[in-house]
Amino acid sequence: MSAEPTRPFQNAREVLKTHVARIVEGIAGQPEKTAVTYRVSGGPPGKRLLTTLRVSAAGVAIHEHSDEMDGKRSMHSRTTLSENEVKSLFRQVEDSGLLEQVDTGKGFLPDSVIGSIIIESPDARVAYHFLAEEHQQKSQQKEPTPPVQRLKATLENLSEKVRKQSVGKKASQKNKKQRR
């Protein structure tokens, strides 16, 4: 049995750049296995927050949200984005320069609300971490990098869109059931 690796080590960023470019060009293989995930989590006990949006290159968008402060049940939303919406998101990832960024963020104070942008495929994964709340960015003097700032705004808007689309679908289904 050989101790040699089956394939040479590759830089995860370079692997992901190739996957992202193929998605933008519309020639991705196994699009369901490549995704962008936006996650915000943290806070002190009793005030914990967790929000996640995962968008696969196949267009499946899943949004989850739980907030200990609002006292409501966790919300789970799922929708399918159009091919154009998916290409647009991955084009923004490509154009943002995030995959050129070497610093992935670190060194946050306890109970901070941490945001993460994760780009993953079957053979590579890179996560970028940042302080999600502006007042914590100022007090810890750690502003997100420009690529993170650009994508954060895009992903927050998309999270809200997925949540609203799912709520609208559920309300429509409920109305159909009541009419029967």
C-alpha cells in the first residue's frame, strides 16, 4: 500500500474559485454540492442568536433562525432560487474578492455575535469570520473587510427574501386548506 497521496494538495481558495467560476458560467457539475452559507451566531446566555442561510448552486435556499430574546420557536424556511439568482449570488462571491482574502478572521471576545461566510464544495471549504454587530466592531476595533461587507449585505437581503417567500407559501397553503 502506497503512502503517497492520491492527488496533490490544492489550495482551497483556488479550488473554490474554479467551482464558483463554473457556476457563474452555467457549467457546474454537481451543483447541489457547492454552496454559500451565511451564519450569524452568539450572544450572552439567554440572548443567544442563530441565523443561517445556505444556498446551493442548484438553487436550494434554506434559512433558519432562532433568537432567545424573542421567545418564539425556531423558524425554518426553504425555497428554490432561479438559475439567474444563483448565478448572480455566485458572481458576487467571485467579484467581491473574498476568495483572494487570506485572513479568515479570529480573536473575538466571549459572547460576541460572530458572522461567517462559508464557501464549500466537495473538495474544499473556506470560512471567513467577522463581528456581525456594528457596536461590537467599533468596541473591539475589528471592522469586516470590504469583501465581507459587500457579501454580508447581499446575504442578509437574500435571507430576508427567502424567509418572506417561505412565509408567503405557507400562508397560501393554509388558505387553500381552509377553502376546502
